[in-house]
Amino acid sequence: MNNSTIHPSDMYNHDPPCAHVVSTLFTVLLSIVSLSAFIGNFLVIASFIKAPSLKTSTNYYIVNMAVSDFLCACFNWPLYATEGMLTSRIYINEPMASVACKMGMYVRGISQVVSVLNLVLIAVDRYVGIVFPLKVTMLDRGRVRLTLLVLTWIIPVACGVPHFLYTKVVKVDDQTFCRLVWDRQVNTTFNFIAFVLFYCLPLIAMIILYTLIVKTLRNRGPNTSSTLDKTQDQLANKRQKQNQKITKILISIVAAFFICWTPLCVYLSLKMFHPGLVARDKCMVLVALFFYVFPTLSTTINPFILFLFSTNYRQALKSLTLQLCDLFKCRLSPHTSRRIASSHASKDNNVVMTHFNGETGNTIVGKSS
């Protein structure tokens, strides 16, 4: 990357007219997506805190992802402004630009790796729970789970230090970027290792694990015993359906994450190894899409998937809504209030409760813990 010298006269960028249109359109789009990410991930975290039935290993990892997604959505904006996407002004020579650039790149990198590591842990947790349902594993122990959750933050925080130390605001071909500025060979090696460790290997691992999970679920089939164990067979069949449902939900989350981040990985790889294949982005369309809209969209999708397809998360959200309305004295229709109260009561009084490991099918006798 050849960085041009920055002069005070460069404080304002002479962009083509299309850049202003793109800036306006993408600012509106990013605002909508970011607001959805803020609200959605906050509701996921709040639902988890308020609902005892959601305190399962898979949900701990899901909520850990929600925290990282919330941070990612927050720190998109400093980067967005620093790179001249918010207005036509270039903030290269201003002190806060360097801080916003460093923190934005650092936190976004941390958030991405935290999400990847939690997706891997979820896949391992589901694999053990479905393929070896009778084995008590170390992953189910609270202390081990806490250690894994902490490691999902320590690893990216440590690996992302170069982003904090060497990221700068630079101007290339009359465009402003927040980029790592160090030896080209070191930069290539660092990005290649990060790409393999935090993209390729996790993706391969999850494909293998979920393939084995789906294969196991298909091979089991429904129980059709005609003995006195009919009740147990019904419970086993119910567990089977719940495991199939949660597997579909989790595969959807994994697919959404990699679909949203893959364009950026491909774009950066081409820029690094085959820059001639990448068209010059005068209007900043590729930068806006690949660096901001798609990654932020990935932080928005998970809450929608959970609340649309998970019964337990949906019930927890209804209960949370009722509590918030009581707190702020807002009015619900009598029909809505009765439905929320009824679902909350039925969840507490059921003799057989099924938790979302995310709705794992682990049957718990008595009240949910």
C-alpha cells in the first residue's frame, strides 16, 4: 500500500458526485441496520437475564455473541465517519481520527473473532449433546463454561493488538481509509494466519460437526415401541423434533454469519494478493457494502432468527415486554396481557420442561432451574 503525503489542503475530499449519493444512501441504510442490531441484541441479552429457562450452555454462548455483536454495531460508526463515509470531510489530521480508527478496527476485529469462537463452541456443545446424549461432559460444568467464555475474549483481545498499535488513517488514490500500516510482508503473513485460524478452520470444523449432527438425527428416526414405555417414546420423539428444530436454527445463524463476512474476506484477499482484479471503487460502494453494511447486517440477523424460530426466546421476550410495560406504565390490550401471562404461567407449571440448549431436548423434571 503506497500512502500519499497528507497536506492541510487535503482536509476536504474532492469526491465525484456519486460519492455523495452513495454516502447518503448507505448512511440511512447503516442507521436502520445498526438500530436494529442495538435493539435486537439488547433484547436477547435482557431475555436471557430475565428467563431462568434460558440459562443453558448453548444460550451462554449465544448471549456472548450478542454482546460482541452489540459492540461491533457501536464501533462501526467511528470508522464510518473516519473514512469519510458520513460526510465529505476527511479527518486525517484531527487527533480523534486516530483514536476512532484504532478503537474501531480493534473492537470490530475482536467482535468478529468472539462470534466465530462462540459459533464453534455452540457446534461442539450441540454435537456432544446430540451424538453422545448420555455422557456428562466437561462443557456442561459451570466453571469450564466460564473459562471458555473468558477465553473467547482473551484470544481476540491478544491477537488484535497489532490492529491497535499499527492502524492509521491514510489516504490512497484520493480516498481515506483506516488501515494497518506496517511492513507489507508482515501484514500479508498476519492477515493470512488470521484468515486461516479464524475463518477457514472454524468454517470447516462447523461444517463437519453439523454434518455429523444432521446425519445422527436422520439415522435415529421416531420410536415406535408398543410396550408400556409409550410415554418415554413420546418424550424421545419430542426431543428428536426439538433437536432437529434447534439444529436448523443454529445452522441458520452460522450460515448468516459467514454469508455476511465472506464478501469482505474475499475482497481483502483479492486486494492483498491480486489487486489488479479489484475495480477502482471511486464511489466507495464496495467499501460501504463489504466493510460496513454486511458486517453490521450479521449482528442484526441473529436476534431475528432467535425470536422468530425459538419458542423459548419468544416466550421470554413476551414476558420481558410485560415487565417493561409494568415498569413504564404502558398499556397493553387485555387480550395481549392475558396471552403473555398465560404463556408465562404454563411455562412455570409444566411437569416436564424442555430447555433451549437452545431447545436442546434435554428433559428436566419439575420446574425449570
